[in-house]
Amino acid sequence: MIRPILRSVASWQPGAYARDGLRLFGWLLLRAVAQAITVLLLARWLGPTDYGVFVAALAIASFFTPLAGLGLGGVLLIRGARTPAHLPLLQRRAATAWAVASVLVLPLALLAMATSLPAAQPLWALALLALAEVAAASWVELCARSAQAQHQAHRFGAIQAGLPLARLAALLAVLPWAAPTPAVWMAAYAAASLLYAAALAAAAHWPRLAGPPDGTLPATAALVQEGLPFAGGAVAMRLQAEFNKPVLAHLSYAQAGAFAVAQRVIDLATLPLAALQEALWPRLFAAAAPNARLVRTGALLLLLALAAGLALALAAPLLPALLGTGYAAAADALVLLALLPALQLVRNLGNAWLIANVSNAALYVVYTASAAAGVLLALLLVPRWGLDGAVWTMYGSEGSSIAVAGIVAISRRGKTSR
């Protein structure tokens, strides 16, 4: 078992994939710097409790972001990478579907935030936050995936980095004069997000269609159906990562804030890993032999994920010194979450295998199981064990996703061998 993995790692040769990964890493590093400064300034400015208010509201809104995007970012990536000539029409159909879905989903997001938070927040602030996190963020995702489908690593990375940079600029603008309240930051956050999304829409350059629509390309409704597994997967991942926060908020907003800080540190520390994965997906889906590439590159990525987890555990004691003693619980949570990057990588690789070898629809089963496990474990463990319960909920939901993906893969292999 170990020897084939070592041979795969030793035989890996850098090429266009590594170059695109490096380009993406540069942009993701810029995004990481912006996010790190934002978290540092915002957490200190608002304090643990008010920071927890914001992240709990944001977590609820984020459940609805994939529903506005309808998973069409994944469709743009896969179909656009395989058949670039279809991309202009795909982009137009995706934009139309996004607009309709956003109008329908926004009221649901606002209702969920208004009724789920333990302490009421101004309705206008929640509405602005929903508009930013649901409509604007899903639009940015569509624009980024269009660039990724065309192997435009620089443009993809720039689009991804632009949104947190705009939000950081908004925070720096309000810090000197505004009162440190969640509502003020929600308004500034929304203004930056909406302005950035509008700028992307104004600057979008989608090639004109050379002729009538290609009859081989499914209609918009069929594309939406094709994207639903991606939307369901994104909702499941949001439930895995974010459902803990509103549950923790009912115990203490400070605990929700501490858990959010630990998760953000993991996201920032694993940026090189994220860059390499994002550079891998279009090549994997366009490859004639995707499985060989998945095994060879996945072995290297797994080693990087384990190294990142070790670094996180060693660096955890620095958090209270940077953010204040009110965030000491975040350091404890970070140590416990050190193996999470490796589990998340295995889950992503397994999902990619299912897409390449089975179908997008196979992800329905995986995502449903992981989302159900995340919600159920959060409701069972978090009220009793607080932050520790939130940590074990994360591991449980990731483990469920990997286990179900393995069962689907084994079932598929059994059918093809008959």
C-alpha cells in the first residue's frame, strides 16, 4: 500500500499543472492575506461576542448561497473545459438561471436569519447581509468558474481574491469612525460585496455566439438539473462547516466566534493545498485517463495536507496573543482540528473520482449523507459539549462523506466487473 504511493509521488513531474497551481497560489495567498487581516481586525474590533453574532448570521446566510448559484459553476467548469465552444451559451444560460434563483432564494435566507438567531438583529442589516452573501457571492463564483474552465489561472485567481480585498477595504474605511456593532459591519460588508459583483458584471467579456445554439447542448432546465448535485454538495459542505455556529450561538456567541476563528485559520493555512486542487480539477475532467492522474497527484496532496495539519497544531498557541485572551478557546479547537485538512482532501478526491467515473448524480447520495450527519451530530453533540462537540461533529460529517463515497465506488466497481 505504501510502496505504490511513494512511487506515485516520486514519479510526479511538474508541468503546466504545477505552473497553474503556482499562479493560483499567488492569488490565493493575496486572498489569504486579505482574509487574515480582516479576521484579525474584525475580531479585535467587535470582540468575541459581537464577532460571534456576525459569524452566526453569516453562517445561516451561507446555506443559501449555493441555492442561488444552482451548482452551475460546476457545470461551467466541466462542460466548458471539455467543450470550449459551448462556453458562451453556457455562460448566458447560467446568468439567467442565477438571476431567477437569487430572487427566489433571498427572502428565504432573510427569514432563516431573522428566526434562527438567539438575539434579534436589525432586519435591514440582515437583508443587506443576505443580498451580499447569497446573490453577490454566487455571482462571483459563476464568473470565477467561467475563467477556470478556460484555463485562465490568473483571471480565476484574481476574481477569487478581489472579493475579500473589497471587504477588507470596507473594514478599513469604517474602522476609524463607526461604532463597533455587527449591524454596522453587515452594512459595510454588503456594500463592498455588491459593488465588487457589479464591477465584475460590467467588466464581463463573454464572446458572442458564432451561430445558432448547438443542439447538443441541453436546455437551461436540463443544465440546472445537471448542476443540482453541485448545489447540493455545496449546501452539504456549508452545513458541515457552518451549522455548528448557529447551534453554538445558542450556548454563547463567544463560542461561535472562537470556532469561526479556528476554521478561518485552517482555511488560510491550507491555501497551497487549495490552489493545487483548483488547478487539478479542469485537467482531471478533461484527461483521457483521469484515474491515474488522480492517484498520482492525490498522493502528493495528501502528504501536504498532513504537513499542514501538523503546522496548525504547533501554531495554535499563538492565537490568543494575536487576537486577545477572549479567543483562547479558538487555540484549543485548532489543535483538535489538525487532521481536518487531510480528511477534506480525501473527500474532495473521492468526489472527483465519482464525477469522472460514475456521474454527477452519484454525489447526491454522498452529500445527503454528509449533510444529514453534520446536522444530526451538531444537534446531539454541540448543546452538551460545546466547542468539543463542534469539532467532533466536523470529523463525523467528513467521515460519513468519505465512507458513503467509498460504498458508491465499490458498488460501481462491482457492477462493471460483472
